[in-house]
Amino acid sequence: MSKKQFIKRHHLIINKLRSNPCSFKELQKHLANHSIDADENYVISKRTFERDVNEIRDIYKIDIEYVRTINCYVIVHDADEVKTDRLMETFQIFNALSISESLSNQIILENRQPLGTENMHGLMHAIKNHFEVHFTHEKYWDEDHEKTKRTVQPLALKEARNRWYLIAKDTKDNRIKPFGLDRITDLDITRKKFIYPTGYNPEEVYRHSFGIITEDNNPPQKIILSYSYDQGKYIKSLPLHHSQRELVDDEKEYRIELLLHPTYDFLMELLSVGKEVKVIEPLSLQKKIVEMLVATLKQYSN
DNA sequence: GAGTGTATTACTTCGGCATT
DNA sequence: AATGCCGAAGTAATACACTC
């Protein structure tokens, strides 16, 4: 537990400064109010706070600066709030679950593969400090579940479809690729520093991706989908992609426009809602869907 | 007395080292 | 590995001194 304290502390600091800028003294009071006991104490020295400010900048891309005229620390550049909130939420759930063993009957969890979040803390540290890491990676695609040893340069963590991925440069072929956290075992963080690739911006790379598959060679495509009225409500409240734009919203259909790469994972997402959605554009995607459905039908036509 | 340059003050910031 | 303490360096605001 104590290992994750700094993450919680970061959240407290960010939330406080977001709601209102304040001096270090006020912030300390705020942290003291949220401390429970000696085991969960968020009161820290000035020096640690200064280090936290830097870490918050590195991890969350939130700039905190001191403004002398009002004796306050202020967030001058805030990252995408949704993103940081989401990141924090995940950690909070993770923390809550590890505390609440006594409530195990009252909290019903989906039965799924572990997400590999136990490595998250270590990986965040490695990303922050530019340390190379070793791990064993298990492929799902290969039939024999081949396990390989990897040495990679961790660049970013990314969540996609309820799974977490490490975006890292594989030293074997110098290519940047995602590794599912749940497929990583025997994580070993080395002390070997690497140079962060200049100009690499994970946010930018995944901007037009639906999930974890990237396609940097082709430009993203305009995709128009027509959802049924009922399914539309879900899509409205839980957009597929940040580029989602509403075109039609009436009792007949909910039509949206997206700008992304129609990768395999996107195709699967569309197929998962069956007849509730129809691809209007582009025709190539429409064709792919039809092909898939024909192949599916074929499986039952004996 | 306004304007300008300089010294002082009161801070933050940051690296190094010790402690846990 | 995370944190705290210390001291050096840096800096913005203020006070002071000087000139015109």
C-alpha cells in the first residue's frame, strides 16, 4: 500500500490546485486533512513537494508554477482533464480493491484475466526515469503461446478497451510497439538509461487509432455510422473515439462521424453490436463487414 | 519629485547527502 | 526507492541612493 502513496498524494495536490490555487502552507493543511494515520500520511516537506511538482509535470503533463505576487502555486497548463481523471480513477479502483477484501462478497468483479496492473507502478517509474526494462512477453496470436524475452525502452502507458498497454521501443528491432500489461511477466527494471526518442509523442501517434493498433503510413479515414435509436444512446454516453461527431439524432437513427484508422479492433467493435449499426461510409469498410458476416454465416451452413 | 541604477531582502529552486 | 534536511544559486520585489 505505502508504495502507492505518492500517486494518491499527486491526486490530492492536483485536485486542490485545480479547485483553487494556494500557498504551500494551505496545501499542507489540505494534505493533513486527508491523512488518516501514520500509515496513510500525506504531509510532506517542501522539498518533496517540489519533486512532486516535477513528477506531476512528467507523468500527467500538468504544469504547476509558483506565482510570487500572490504567494500561490497555480496550474498554468492543464492536461486533458478526462485523461488524467481516467488515469486516477483506475488507480483508485485498484487501490480500493486491494483494501476491501472484507467486502469481497459485496463487490462483484468481472471474471477476467488480470490486467497486469501490478507492474504499473514499476513501469511508470521506468518511463519517468528513462530506464530500460526486461520482461517475458507471451504472445496470444501464436498458437503455441510463445514466450519471448524482451529488452525495451518504455515510453508510455496506454489504456484501450479496458486493457493496459506498455508502449515501448523494442531494442531487438528498434521499433515502437504495444505490449499488453497482462502478458508481461518477470519485469525487471534496469539501471541502464536510454535516450527518449526526440519528437515522439504517444498522444499524437494514437490520435487516430481506435485501440492499440497503429497505422502511421495511411491517413485516417472518415467513417460514418448509423446506429439504431437505442444503441445510439449508449454511443452518445460512451463515445467510441474522441473524434466522434453527431450528424443525425432522431427517433430513427443516431448517425455519427469518426476520423480514424479502421483497424481490426475497430471492425470487431462494430461487429459486436450486430444489426444495431450500419456502416454508411467508407465502402471499403462496408465490404469488410459483409465479408466477415458471410464468413460467419458459412460456419453454420452445413 | 520623477526617473534610474544599485543594494537588500525574502523568497523559490535545486543538487547533494543522510536517513528510513 | 522515497523522503527530509541543508546550503548554494538564482530571482522577483522592495528599499535605498543618486542624478537631473
